[in-house]
Amino acid sequence: MSLNLTKPLCFFDLETTGVNISKDRIVEISILKVNPGGNEESKTWLVNPEMPIPKEVTAIHGISDADVADKPTFKELAKEIFVMIKDSDLAGFNSNRFDIPLLAEEMLRAEIDFDMKNRLAIDVQNIFHKMEQRTLSAAYKFYCDKDLDNAHSAEADTKATFEVLKAQVEKYDELENNSKFLAEFSSRKKFADFAGFIAYNKKGEECFSFGKHKNKTVIEVLEKEPGYFGWLLNADFPLYTKKVLTAIKLRSFNNKLD
């Protein structure tokens, strides 16, 4: 079957130096762009992360320092990658919690103003966990009846994720075949940032989801404790989280001028 798309959908997967969104870097990115009508285009890049790849991480995805020593940095590739995804919604496996936040960090470090305001995000893992509670390899076997060779290869994982989503839509009658429904179904709690530090309450207000100000609105905290904003900007939080906080502060300031 084919997915019912109104705009391109980019399936993507990252292999990285680790799992810290703020500090770790991409070493491989693979994108499979599926256009309305079904035609596909794909591209995979090896990336020099400009930092050592831990041996225990190389043991997982098989990419070593030597493999990426002569490859371009993400900053050198950023414009090419952005051109491929800029008109698209995004999809991946555990992408809402890891791949999209880390991609956003890399884009912002490369001085590309990446955001998700006009994009949908479909997390195939969340659909799978809501339906079957398994891993990607098991999902591939369960839905597609195939063994996932070269697991933890970005290209293999990307293609498998695309096949799993198509099979999920075909298998479950309750899944509507459109990106908006799949994005909403595959989301967890709604966050203003990618990393989950700023959530929305029932009124749609941005609230902190951590620390001493957990569940308090961002605007309330910044008004009562102005120094907290400066601490957040200087602390080890993702760049996108800081971008969202700055936007909230500016919006609050502009509202007071109106």
C-alpha cells in the first residue's frame, strides 16, 4: 500500500557519538523522502562529528573515528540536508525523543533556523509501542515478516521504519492514512521544545516539566524570578529549548507593550 500524503514525508535515522542531545554529534544520517504520489528519493551521509566516537558506541553502529576522519562536518552538510527536508514532515523510530531533538541541535549549531512549527512528526516507535510493545527489529519481523539485517545502520533502519509504518497503516483499521492523524497518534505528551523541558498544560500554556518550578508556567516563573532565565541560558540545556524560552520571554514582553 502507499501512504496518503499531502506533502512530502522524510523518514530519517541518525547514528551518533552518544545519546546526550546537547553534547553528542551525528556521525551518519540517512533520509528517505517519500513524495505525494509515491516517488521516493534517498541520501545517506557519513559525518565527521569533530569529536571522538567512544569505542562502546562504535561497537553498536560500526562507525569508527577512521571511517569519518575525511568526511565533511555537519555544518558543511547542513544546507544540503535542510534543502532535502525543508518542505517535509518528518518520521522516524524514536524520532520525537531523540532524532528530531538532536537534528535540531546540529542545525542550530550550523546557524540554520530549524523548527517544527509547520511540520508534523510521526514517531513509528510510539505507534508500535501503543499497539505491540516491541523494538524496531521485532517490529520489522512482526509487521513485514522480514529479518532486519544491518540493524544500527542508518540506511537499513530508515528503510525498515518506512516499511513498518506502511504495514502499520494497513494492519490497523483505527489508523487513518494521513500524516496529521499519524503524527497526533504517535505523539506522547505535547511539548513546546523537542527535549521535553517545556510542556503545555491543559490551558495550552507553556510550563516547566522539571526541577523546582515543575508544572509552573514559564511566564509566571520568569516574572517572579528573572534570574532563572539567565541561568537557563547559561546551563547545559539544548539550544532549541533555549530558543523556545527566549521566544516566550519576547512574546511576554511584547504583550506588555500592547
